[in-house]
Amino acid sequence: MMSNRQVTDCIDEWKSLEKEYSVLDADFEKYRQQLDDLYVLQERCVKMINHQKKRYQHLLDTFKDALFFFDRKLLTAILGPMSVSLLKKQDRFKYKDEYEKFKFICTIIMFVFSFTNLFLVEFRFSDALYHFVLLWYYCTVTLRETILRHNGSRIKGWWVFHHYISCVLSGVLLIWPDGPVYQLFRNQFMTFSLYLSLVQVLQYYYQRGCLYRLRALGEKGNMDITVEGFQTWMWRGLTFLLPFLFFGHFFQLYNAYTLYTLSYHDDCVEWQVPASALIFLALFFGNFSTTVLVVLQKVRNLNPKKPADKTN
């Protein structure tokens, strides 16, 4: 049995709990109201932020469209429709194919240009326009090949450096002023350009066929591309490209020799003449030596030396 004292203590304790609960209930109600207000305020802020972001993006897009329209078009024309790093395999293959199409289309354009300048028109402005196209092409190819190497294409050795030298040569020819010495070299250069365009068309179709066969056999990567010059993987099938390539290399040597002799012409006052001679000579040595080394390497691989018999 509980004593009266214990009953009294229990009643007092219950009353104390009732008071604390009433305070807790009031505080909890206040907390819930403030939490509801917080959610409402948070939702309002989120809506305002999204609204501000949309307006800001619209303003930014308008600003870009107004001021950088031509820059964006130029960048797309140079680099193609992509970012530098392509994470998806499908995007890498697509960009590689775009690169191949770009090279082929530009080769056709340069063929038409050189044919027109050689046989139809003889204006320095038309020549300058052609040299500008060459400069733009080699600069663009250099940038795109850098992106391709970044995404898995194996472009190595001399052929990486080749386009940098070609950029310099195109720039020198572009700013070469018209005069007697320029006119003496003009037709020879246009003939060389016409021949080079034809060889590049042959290269394009031949190398595409070689790469297709090697990829089907699993011997080459899907990001490998056609290149200028001759490489070991082109040995499969016909090697008819070699005579055309060697003739083109010696044509470059002939250009260097012609420019060297013209640098001693009585009317020669332009620094572009000896500079072009040195660049053509560098292109010849680079192209010729690289092709010869590749051919020798392939011949050694096809005819390995037998180990000498050991005698006791």
C-alpha cells in the first residue's frame, strides 16, 4: 500500500510533467510554424534563383550571339563540332571521320585552286587567296591532329612536325610580294601543288582501304587516321604509292634548288626566296628520309636474318 506521502509526491510530479509538456507543446508548435515558414521562404528563394539563372543565361546567350557569332563559327570550322576531350567512343569515331572528310574536301578545293591558277587565271590576288587557303588548311589540320592525338590517334614522328613547317611555308608564300622572281617560280609551284593534290587523293583512297582491312583483322586501332607519306601499315596490298611519293619528294628538292638559284637573280630582293628554299629543302629531307627508313624497316621485317649456325 502507498502511503499518503507517496501519493502526494506522485501527484506533484504529474503536475510538474503537465507544465513541462504544455511548455514543450507550445515550443513545438512554434517550431513547426517557423519550419513551415522556412519551407515557404526556401521555396520562394529557389524559384527566384531559378528565375534569375534563366534571365542571366538568356542575357549571356544574347551577348554571345551578338558579339561572338563569327568567332564561334570560325572556331567550329577549325576544330569541328566538339570539345577537346571526347569521353564517348562514338564521339571520337565521329570526330575522326569528320577530320577525314575535312581533309578530302580541302584537297579537292586545293586541286581546283591550283588548276585554275595554273591554266585559267594569272592574278596575284588569286595566288594570294590560294596561299591563304593553304595556310588555313595546315593550321586547321595541325589543331585537329592535336585533338585526335589527345583522344587516342597514333600520329607520331616526322608527320607531326610536317604540318608545322607547311604552315610556315604557306605564310611565307602568302606575303611574298609580286615581282619578276615570284613570276619565275609561280607556275612551277602551281604545278607542284596540282601534283601534290592528285597524290593526296590517291593516298586518301589507298590508306582508307588499308586501314579498313587492318581494322577488320584487329591489327589497327579505330582512331588511326590517314596521314601524309608512307607508313609500315600501308605495305599490305599494293605499294603503288611509293613512286608517286618519291617523285613528290624530289619535286620538293627541285623547288628548293630553283628557289636557291633565283635567290641570286639580279631582280631578287625578297627574303622570302631563300627562306622558301630552306623550307622546301627541310621538307624534302624530312619526307624522303622518313619514307626510306619506313621502307627499310619493313624490308628488314619481311626478310629477317637467320641466326648463324653455332659450331662446337
